[in-house]
Amino acid sequence: MGQDSHALPISAARDAASEPGGRLFTAGLVAAWYASNIGVLLLNKYLLSVYGFRFPVFLTACHMSACALLSCLAHAASARRAAPPPSSRGQLVRVAVLGAVFCASVVAGNVSLRYLPVSFNQAVGATTPFFTAVLAYAVAARTEACATYAALLPVVAGVVIATGGEPSFHLFGFIMCVGATAGRALKTVLQGILLSSEEEKLNSMDLLRYMAPVAVILLVPATLIMEREALGVAAALAREDPSFIWILLCNSSLAYFVNLTNFLVTKHTSPLTLQVLGNAKGAVAVVVSILIFRNPVTFVGMLGYGITVAGVVLYGEAKKRNK
């Protein structure tokens, strides 16, 4: 990942993180990463399912608008020299494609939350490594060792088991959730290609600053076509219940902080630590969502989720051994 000229190198940042003050700072970053990820997930579920604001495209447009605005404000307030914006047609096309994939995956994920509990949504989302491996081969012809592919078998098997044991299963919601997971995996593959290019010289936050406006440009007309009444309903709800607008603003702002904290945690920890923290984050989200929304869960469903998480851990270990 590209580094800005005024930031600590990754190795220096990790050395600093090993000091007592550095460890406390890193722990704070991880806590902020968890809080923003779980917060935006729960607020999405609350708005789309519990509150009854059934406009996932409009909600995603709000998220991307906040990302575009806050990215620009953060850039303006920063003293660092950012990477130059994409200038060639090829660069613009790559950023545009990535932005389209990004917003499509977020929309699909938000749609799935209308129909599925957060716990099952997270179980399906844990299969991201499977889709990443498949798409990395399809898009970039990148192959892994046989042991690495074998580790993906429990990832898929766990979701199959969890699906059979899910009392709130909804076919359309499941299809949208799988689509969102595949979209996130495709974004990861494309982003990896873009960020590893010596010509681009971007980091993930610079890339978000360029992608978010593209997503807004795509989502605004999509909202007007697919959810024409969304703005009117939002305005009516804001008049009837002033807390609605604050929930929407908080939810949209958290969408930006998810990306910011992910970038900072990646910068201040090792890939293995990030993987372990990511797996734990999904488990924490499941537990918190069950406590808040009290959706029914079964032993079979939780067993399937556990098998999937174990498969993700095995996949990470297999990749590490084969590097």
C-alpha cells in the first residue's frame, strides 16, 4: 500500500506500536474500528428493518455522500501531500469501475439486511476469502497452493450448515448477501491491483476520496429511478421524529470512519494481527446483534458459523505458510 511522504513507514509505525503508549494507541484504533464497523451494521439493520425505512439505495447514497465530503475535508485539513488525482483515461476507468463495484456491494449488503438477521448476514460475509480466491484467479490469474484452497472447504461448508439451521432464512435476502460478499471480494482484488501499481501511487484513503464521488454519481440517479419516494419519506420522518435525521447522519458518518479506521489499523498492525482482529470482529458483531435484536438462533446455525470462521483462520494460516 502506498505511503504518504509525511507518515511513518509501516515498520516504524509498528515499532512505535510496540511501546506502552503505542500499544494503547493501537488498542484505541482497534476499538474505534470495531465500534464503527459494528455501529454502521447495527444502524443499517435498525433503519432498514426495525425502523421501517426501506430504502437501501438511498441509504447507500447517504453513506457515499458522507464518504466523499469527509474525505475531502480530511484531505483539506491534512498537511500531507496526497497522490495526484487520476489523469489518464485508463486510471479514470479503473477508479470508476472500482467505485461501481464498491457501491453495488454496499447496496446489496444493505438490501440483505432488510430480510436477514445480522448474525446470518455475518456468517455469509465470512465467506469473503472464498470469493476473493476465486476472483483473484479469474481476474488476475493469481493462484494459491492446494492446501490454501483446501482450507476454503470448511468456509463454504459452514455457511451451508448455517443456512440449513437459520430460522429466519429468506431466499432473496440470501442472494443479495452472497452478491454483496462477492462484490466486496471483487473490490478487494481490484483495489489490490490498483494500490500495488507503481504508476498510481495511491493509498486506500486517497482511493476512497476518488471513488466516493463516482459512487454518488451512480447512486443518485439509481435512487431517483428505483426509490422515488425515498427523499419525501425521509423529509416526513425528519419532521415527525427529529432523532431520525441524527441517526441517519451518524450512520452515514460511521460509513466513512469504517474506512478510515480500517486504513489506520492496517497501517499500525501486522497482516496476521489484522486477520485475527477481523475474525473476532465478526464474532463480536454476531453476539451484539443477537443481544440487541434478539433474533432467534439455533445450535446448528451457530455451529455452521463457527466452522466458517475456523475455515477462515485455516485459510490465513495456509497462505502465511505458503508465502
